Amino acid sequence: MVKVDRKTWKANYFAKLHRYLGEYNKIIIISCDNVGSKQMQQVRMSLRGQAEMLFGKNTMRRKAISMYAEDPPIVTPVLEHVNGNIGFVFTNMDLIECREFLTGNRVSAPAKAGQLAPVSVSIPAGNTGMGPEKTAFFQALGIPTKISKGTIEILSRQHVIKQGERVGASEAGLLNMLKISPFTYGLILTQCFENGSCFPPAVLDITSADLLAHIAAGIKEIAQVSLGAGFVTKASVPHSMINGYKNVLGVALATDYTFPLADKVIEAMKAGAAAPAAVAAEAPAAAAAAAPV
């Protein structure tokens, strides 16, 4: 590969980003903390032909987007999220499908002293396979143990690291001695860009059923407020009509005034009242037939 000067390299980088902005209409911003080069290569291979990944300095990316985007106002929301150790994924595929490719590759990693724990860690009860000379190490961490068949046995499950706290040297040493790799690392989606707006990845989990449930709840609240205030809206009209029908039906049942819809209700009520009376009339005859002679 021929090495080019920095000015030419920057021009090529800007041109590549500009080309991606023109070819793809969706962008996913990913966090790359603790992700190794081999793991990144595997993700690139899984996305080959469907998406392009681009990394670089944040200042260069901000400048490139501002200079080379065909319509700067459209991609302006992306600039607000160009912070930290991130990368761009340009794609035209469905964002949910692309997310599966990006987050599906995770690698186990041992605990290191000083790092923030992404999850809480506990060690199970049972035999450790370690000799009695390590007993003092467990005692220093307040872990109850006993010697069983010449090896150390942990008596009960013990929490050693809490999520969000820094890993201590003793905790990291213990987990390494037990050959426990408690953490997994991979790409993390931080923002998605589509149709001129950025949104968090959690939006991708919203289903049509969720949207319909929220819309129905909103319509219900509007109808309640409208009925309470006596202000007619499209949401309250069906309820107003039903309430009016109930009022007119009540008048028809209390008077001799009838109308077609009331007649149906009256007939149903009469049929319902006649059924218990018929059963009551048939009861003595049935009892007499069943009595012994």
C-alpha cells in the first residue's frame, strides 16, 4: 500500500464519508469501548455488502459531515452525538436486522482492576479446586469457606462486585484464580438516524401493538375530558350518542312512548321475564311427577 501524505488522506476520508452519506439513508452510531480488532473484523465480515462501518477522529467526522453532506440540515442531528469512542454504521437495511448483526457478536473477558463493572458478579458455592494455602485470600474478602478433601470449598454464593462500581484488585485476582470471566463486551448502539432525525435504540423495540395501545389510551383520555367539560369532540361523540340513547330508552320504558330500537329492548326484557315465570309454573307439575306413588 502506497503511503499518502496527511492532506491527501484527509481528503480521501472526507470523500468516503460523503459517498456513504449519499449511498445510505440510515446511520447507526455505535460505542466501541473494550472491543478488540478481531471482534470488529468479524462484525465487518457479517455486514459485508449490507452496511459500511467508518471510524476516525470525532473532529474530522464533524467537519466532514458539515462540509460534504448534500443537505446539512438533514444530518445536523448526528453532530450532537459525535462524542466519545464511537463509530458510524451506514446502511439501507432494516435497522432492527442491522442491530442483530452489530450486537450479536460478544466476547467474554476477565475482570480487570480499576474498570467499571457493567454487571454485578457473584461466585457460586462449591469446591474451588484450590489448596488450603489460599484460605487467607478468601478470608480477606470475607468469603466463608471450609477445607473439604484437601481443597477450599465456598459455603454459599457470594456477591463480589456490584454493577457500576470499580473492580478492586482483590476481586479481580479472585475471579482470575477461579477462572471466571464475568464480563462480555461488544458493540453498543447509542443512537439511530433515519429520515432526518436521531432517536435512541430503544425505539426499535416499539411494536405496532404498543403504538395502538398508546393511541387508544390517548383517545380515552380525550373522551373523558370532553364528556366532563361538555365539549364535543370526535372522541366523545360515540359516548354522547350512547348516553343519549340510554336516556331516551329510559323514557320509553317508563312511558307508553316507543320507537323501533326501544321495541327490541322491551321484547327482550319481556322474554327474559317470561322465562322464570314459565319455570316456576312448571316446577309443581315436575315435582308431582317425580313423587313416589
